[in-house]
Amino acid sequence: MPQVDEIAVLRRAKQICKRDGWVWDASVLMMLKPGLPNKPALDRMARARYLARARTELLKEQRERGR
């Protein structure tokens, strides 16, 4: 079975998360300047879903490049 780099999976999951309007880690919210709009942060289960989604996307891209 083809494999993808776990760092690439994490990077892609964070990109998808940001694109969807979420914050990956709630600790980032504490660093925001006052007055900036708050975004919802993901819980552990939601992060796992984003990781799975990213892994699937990367594997699909890998297969398409292999053709």
C-alpha cells in the first residue's frame, strides 16, 4: 500500500482546516490580538477527521501522479 509522509499529512490537514475557517489548535486563539474575530477551534475528533481527509487527498494525488 502506498504511504505518505506524516509531516505532509499534518501540513495538508492544517491547510484544509484553515481553508474551512477553523483553527487547528485552540492555544493559537490566545495569541490573537484583542478585537480580532474569534474562529472555532477543532477538538481531537475533528483533528483526526482532518488528518484522515488530508491522508486520503495525498494518496489520491500520489496515485494520479503515478499513472
